[in-house]
Amino acid sequence: MPRARTESHELTVGQVAERSGVAVSALHFYERKGLISSTRTASNQRRYHRDILRRVAFIRASQTVGISLTAIREALDQLPSERTPTREDWARLSSGWRAHLDERIAQLQRLRDDLTGCIGCGCLSMRTCQLANPGDVLGRTGPGARRWA
């Protein structure tokens, strides 16, 4: 059954969810965190400008590469609120995240390389555990598992 067309250029929260592939609850969460904004109708229903679809895509792409919501909000705050982020905006903002992502990649590579000595039992009492107890620092505090950071 075809949907009724609205005369407005604004979208309901359901329409944004359907078109963006993001749950309504996530859209509400993004709004509470200041990542997106809506207007309200006389009956207090949310309405979103169409440019919200690009902003939601920007948020999702940023999250996919591991950028925090705080950093995403800071990036979006640098953009004019009356237009969608452009390719140039994305390039400028994402270049600022490059060093952070490079460090995360290096951390993951170290973690991967250190896994070869891990027996995966969770006891963490191995003196050679390079994941949770490099150099057997925790062994000096007594026997048994101490913590998993």
C-alpha cells in the first residue's frame, strides 16, 4: 500500500529511520547527545529536515571507523547547521581523526601479535602473559587472578 505523501519537506522520525536504516531509538539517542536536531509540530511530533539523512550517514560512517560520539559531535559542531556535510567537509574532519585511528591500528596490531603467547584460559597467572600482565607485574601482589583491564 503506498504511503501518503506529506506536503512538507520535513521527514517524520519513522521516515528518517526507514531511509537511513537507523532505529528510531538511535535517532532519539543521537538527538539527546546533540548530534542531530528536530523541530516539533503543534502536536509535539518530531520533524527532521531532509539534510538529516546526510548527517546520520556521517555519524554512522564515523562510528564504523571507531570515532567516539563526542568527537563526532565536535566535528558536526564545526559545520553550518543549515546544510548537509559535503565531501570536502568529510575530508577535512576525517583528516583530523587520522592520528587517532593510526594509534588504534597500532594498538590492535600489538594485541594481535601478543595473542600468540596467550593460552586464553582467563586465569592470568601465567608469568609470560603479555596481554594483562606484561613482565609479571601482578605476580608481585600474590597468587591468583588479579584483574582484567
